[in-house]
Amino acid sequence: MNQENGINMYKIITLLLFAIALKMQVSGQMRTLSFENSFTTIDTMRLEILYQLDFVEDTLHPAEKLTDEQALQIGFHSSKYFSKLLVTNDSINTILEAQNAENLFSPPQSAAQYEIVRNQETKTFEVTYRSDDIVFRYVEETPKLNWVIQNERKTIREYSCQKAVTTFRGRKYEAWFTNEIPLREGPYKFGGLPGLILELQDSKKHFVYNCIGIRKPKSAEPIRIRNWNYTETTREKMHNFLVRKYQNLTAYYNSRGVSFAIHVDGKFIMNPKDHSVPFNPIELE
């Protein structure tokens, strides 16, 4: 079998792994997401809070952090939390797909792949998470966080804030909230305090959220979610899937009929045995 025929028999994904930065870039012929311009409006936004998230992807190199810009859009009955970097990338791909472009842009490495919608009436979270061409979705009850409010205070973006601590799914956190904005919301799945959370970090500083902006719309703006073709799951099943995927990327891609290569010292190694990449999820359990 010649090389050309061999390539035609396999869908090849090349993962370029840089030994120091441990960055990963994916290209190839795996089926991509469909970016049809289709959305559902779930609420009207009354406030948007922007957060900068600095996080550790590789726990063996905690000083090397990635940065995402994330947004919390708060409505009257629900809120939505997502990566602004990912949404910008989606907008570009929507245009490219409408133009029948052959290649779409991959999300930035630091862009969070999740989107979280909090329903205040049902007290649930609807979470979507992307893994390659799959968009997982699960619904869970809003977690009950046992906050301990402390006496420490400081000023953040001209708001008087107070400290609170809690634990959540394997990590300890400290938060700074302001009752000058009496909304029981915050970044990611955090909330339940008597005011908006402006800063949050875990005890190891693997996930550090800082408010970088607060905007009140001057006119009505919708909170929208994109209409994906979802794969329904549970939080536990999705977590276990991701752990297995990153612990053995070779097995994962081979199970999908995709040949897999890494670039090491100027050479390509096809289907490296039991190849893994760093995986440090915010929820450890």
C-alpha cells in the first residue's frame, strides 16, 4: 500500500504538542460542528458582568496559566455564563459556513468549552460542553454552597466587598461579593451570596476569576442560546468521558476511526501508545 492510499484510508488528525508550553493544535478531517445561524431567546439582559479567568491547565507547571474572557449575562428569570473568546470564534465560523468555506477556525486554546444557563424558576443549571464535534448537554439542580461569610472587606471596582469561603466539588474557594449589587450570582456555577461575586479563586489558585467590567444595557438586549444538535448526558458521565479521553487520546481518536499523530523532536509518531495530555477540570468530583 503506498502512502497516498494509506492517507486516503484514514482520517488523520495531527496534534502538534510543544514540549514546554504543552499546547495542542488539532487539524484534519474529523467532522466539524454546524454553525447555522439559529438561536433561541431565553430572557432579556439587565446586566452583563465580564470576568477574566486565569487558569492552570497543567498542574505540573502551575506558573504557566491560560487566560479566558468570560461573561455573565443576568436576565429577569435566568442567566447565562460563557466564554467571550468562544462566542467570537463561533461568530466568525457562522459567517464562514454561510460562505461555504472549506475550513473553519478552531477555538482558542484558552476558551472554555462550556456554557451554563441558570434557571431561577426551576433552580437548575443547563450545561453544554463541546468535545470536538459533539455538544454535550446535561441538567442539574443548582448546587447548594455552604458559604461562610467573614469580616474581611476590600474595594473592587469601587464596590465595597466582603469575603466568603466555601468548598465545591473537590476545591476550596474564597469569594469577594458586594451587596451593593444585590444579585445572588457569580462566575461559573457560583452564587447564593447576598450580592454579586466580583472575585473568586480556589486555594491553589488554579482558577482565578476577576471582574473586569460591568455593563447595564441602554436598551433591550436578548440573552440567546445557540440551537445545537445536543447529545444528552449527565454531569457524572460527561466528567468520566473527559477523564478517559485526555488520559488516552490515542484510544479516543482510534475509537472514532481517526488516526492520530504527535510531533516530537521534528518527527511524527503515529498512534503513540496511551498518549495523554494535561487535564485539570474545575470540578474534581
